[in-house]
Amino acid sequence: MTARTDEQDAMVEMVRDFAANALAPHTAEWDENKHFPVDVLAEAGTLGMGGIYVGEEHGGSGLSRSDAVLIFEELAAVDPTIAAYISIHNMVAWMIDAFGNSEQRAAWLPGITAMTELTSYCLSEPGVGSDAAALTMRAVRDGDDYILNGTKQFISGAGTSAWYLVMVRTADLGSRGITAVVVPAGTPGLSFGANEKKMGWRAQPTRQVVFEDVRIPVSNRLGEEGDGFGIAMKGLNGGRVNIGACSLGGGRAALEKSIAYLKERQAFGGPLIDKQHLLFEIAQMDTELEVSRTMLMRAAEALDTGAPDTVKLCAMAKLVATDAGFRVANQALQLHGGYGYLSEYGLEKLVRDLRVHQILEGSNEIMRLIVGRLAVERQ
Amino acid sequence: MKIAVLIKQVPDTAEERTLVPATGWLDRAAADSLVDEINERALETALQVKDADKSTEVVVLAMGPEEAAKAIRKALSMGADSGIHVLDGGLAGADARRTAAVLAAALRGVNADVVLAGNESTDGRGGVVPAMVAEHLGLPLVGGLNSVELGGGTVCGERSSDTGSLNVSAPLPAVVTVTERSAEARFPNFKGILTAKRKPVTTLSLAELELPATPARAVVLAHSERPPREAGRKITDDGTAGTQLAGFLIENRLV
């Protein structure tokens, strides 16, 4: 892995400035009031964050996955919730760029990359999570249309998004019977559940998306019938690296807060940082984050170069980084004592936000399943 | 329209800023260097003209050591078209007078309709360089504007004074400076960052500007650290505290 380029330094500086100005003063309030800042997301869009690794033809920034890791780390160091939503949006934007035809890309990508039109990724269902190949939502062909019926669960941005990338069943062939379609907001029969009450990620809406005889043209299908599962999994490879980078950023913020606090807090006749067991704790946290950063960069490079072990490296990086991010944030809360438990100090929000990263984009148990199966297959 | 924007690289105000004891020069290693925020506002003013009229050309000009190239690159990533970097070891420790003469010499080759600058830098805070540049070039100085309108061969804008505000204008070409109340600078976007390295930057030495390597006339003889803050005056209310407080505010022109 190579050192950062001057351009990457400039990007990190810009994202850090943006996050400090546009996010930092508001994160606590957005969390408390469950406010989804679509205006700030549109501002992020003007800076190129709506299609980070989407081609430049339709408004994307044409950057690499390694660049994306740096960008998501910086955003999440200020607000993991907003960073994670931008990560999901980028996953959808990339899937349309990678698997859409030229008409679809020209029609959908300009608004998506500008983030004036937000997106949602719809895979999970009320009864189908980790076993994605078992999804039940149906699309039935009717002339030049599909008629969609079913419900999607835990959908980020639902109700606000302009576009829903939905995995539907077009044939009873397990994972080979799944198809990806794009449903625009406002289509008759499309409705949303209540905004879920959640532990973290409160500044982005999570709702059920309900499809009742939703009719969309066949031309809204990405790729061919039966391609959906492959498209969903390819999107998730990048999604896993990005969400790992969000955990890294949140964890780094927690570590930095802890170091500052231990240096300042006096107890037993000196600053707490003089206690060697606390210093060792800082060392452990820092090491776990650096291991995560290394794994994420390696996975990002694999995505960029199309390496044969991409799936494994993305799963490993997601597992390592999201476990590390949560552990570091939780430990940082402990190091802050009672103050860590107060919202004002920002630690408890990091813990709440980072907890879900161990569950979504494929739970960490599924990451172990992927890694384990690949390891066994190799022998 | 062609707009030249003066850019100065200064130490980050969020960090410790110190002088080198022996020379009285800025200790560049002590803090990260960045484009002075007030210059970014001047650049923003220029870029807004360019947003409205794509034929506008924005040139940024900086005088400084090697590292100032980074400041020029930042300005290019925000949207400026090209840069000029006056780089010469003989300029280390240049005073305001010398700096203005060098900048003016560099500007003579630019033929800009407008020279935009910040009203004063956050490090030196002399606030005299733009006026001196205007004098060298024989141009009017329209200084300290809170808002700037450029077009139709004139510059106009609003300037604050102690007692009110003035609407001022001048025919172009002119030197214009902006205050912290002018438009907040944009962030560079990713595309701007990637294209910045492909934009032209001309490096000029004193010889190329046909200027002699004369030493600065103003030098720092001595300097001392800012004394630690002392506790303020406490007023105990004996019935006249209100009057005393009002007196303090009036005396220090705080109201």
C-alpha cells in the first residue's frame, strides 16, 4: 500500500473542513430530533460526495475505492450516521453506474450524483435478512411492465429517497431468480412504514417500504432477469468497505476524545494518562484502528484492481473494522467515566451509531461465514 | 474579464504561532500553513464573477517559499484558472514595501482588469500591501469592501465605517480588497482537486521580474511573547455599578 498522494491529502482536508463546518455544529441536535439533513447532503453532492467512485460522465467524481475509504473515515469522525447514509447512497449510485445501460445512467445518475435525488437500497425483508437468496418479494411481468408486491425492511432513507433500488423475485430459482429494479418515488402503490425508533443512526430515517401492485416499466430493470443477486452482492462488497471506514472514523474520534480527556483529567495525584493500564488501553485502541485501516485499504485496492480475493478481503475488512470501531467507542465511553454516559460529551452517540455497523451490510456472523467457506473451499 | 487574486500562505490560526528569535521572521515549522481565509474570500468574490460569466479568467498570485505552491494549488482546486508563484530565496524576510513592489512587478505582466485581495492578512495584519500595490500600478484602491459587484467596467460595493456604511465605486482597472463580511469561500470539490494539478503555474524569480535583490528596509529588532492574560477589573456594587459598567463600555468604545 502506497503513501497518500497530494490529491488525497487535499481531499481529506476538504472533507474534514466540510464536516467541521456543515456537520459538527448540528450532529447532536440532528440525533436528538431525528432530523435528516437533506440540504446538507445536497451540499455534499456539490463537492462530489454523491458519486465518489461513479464515472465522471454523469456527474460522478471518478475516484478510487481507497479515496472513498479516506473520505468516509473523515465524515464519520464527525458523524457516523450521515457518513453511513452517504455510503449507502454511493453504493446505489455505483450499482446503477456499473450495471445500468446508457439510457438508465443518463436519466438517473445526474440527480443522484448531485444528491438532489437520494437513493435507498432495498434488499432485506421482514422475514429475510442474512439469507438474502430466500427473499420473497415478487415482480410479475405484465407486457412491458413489472407489477411489484411485497415489503422491504430496515430501509435507510425510505420516504425521502427519489429512487429505490429493489431486489425482487422474478423466478423460483433461489439466488438465480432475483432481479434488480429501480422504482421512482411517487409511483402509485408505493408506501412507507413509520420511522423506526432506533438505538443509533437517528439522523437518518429507517422505514419499511411497502409495494402494493406497483407498476414499473421493464426498462427500469438493471441488467437481466436473474442478475439481481450478483448485483446486490457486488454492491455490498464496496458497501462493506465503506461502512468499515465509517466505523474507523467513529472509532478514531472516540480515541482522540479519550486521549484528550485522560491528559486533562486529574485523579490520584496526577493526570489519568500517567496510569500505565490506561495508557495500554489507548495503545490497544490505536492498534485495533490501525489494523482496521490496513485491512480496509487492502480491500479497497482489491476492489480497484478486481483482485480474485476481493470478496474475502471485503468481508474480513468489514468484520475487523466494525468490531474495532464499536469496541473502541465503547471503551472510550468507559474511559470517560460518568461523563461518557452523558450525551453532551458525544461518546454515547458514537457507541449507539457504531453498534449497528456490526449488523448491517451483512452481519459480522455472515462475514465469518463468507471467510470461513472461502477458506475451506481453497483446500 | 481578467481577475488577479493575491494569495498569502499563513500559519493556521488554530495553532501556536511563533517567530524565530534570531530573525524575527515567522517560524514556518511551528504551525501548518494554509491559504489565508481572507484571501479565500477574495477568491470567492472572483469565482462568483466566473460562475456568472464563464469567460472570466482568474489568476492567483502568491509570493513565498516552495511551500506556497500548495496554497496556489488550493486556490486552483477551488476554481482559479492559473497561478503565478514568485519564488526567490532573496525575498526571505521581505517587508510590506518590498512585497508590494514585487507583487506589482508580477502583476504588470498579467494585465488584469481587477486585482482582488484581502484587506489584511491574519498573520502580519499590516493591511498596507494592497494599497502599496495600487500605488505602484497607478490604480485606484477600493479597499475594505463587505460586498463587491464587478461588471460594466466598474467595481462598486459597500464599505463600513465607524458611523455608518458607504457605497463606493471606481472605474476598472482597480485594486479591490474585501473584509471578513464578504462572501464565505466555497470548498473545492473532488473534481477541482483532481484538475488543479493540470492547471498552469508560472514560477518567477526576482531576475525574471527584473528586480534587484535588495534587502528589506523594515526589520524586526526585538520581540517578546504576549504576556499572560490578567484578571479583569471587578466592580463591587455599591449602588453605582450600573453607571460604572456603562462608563467602562463608553470609555473603551464598546457601545
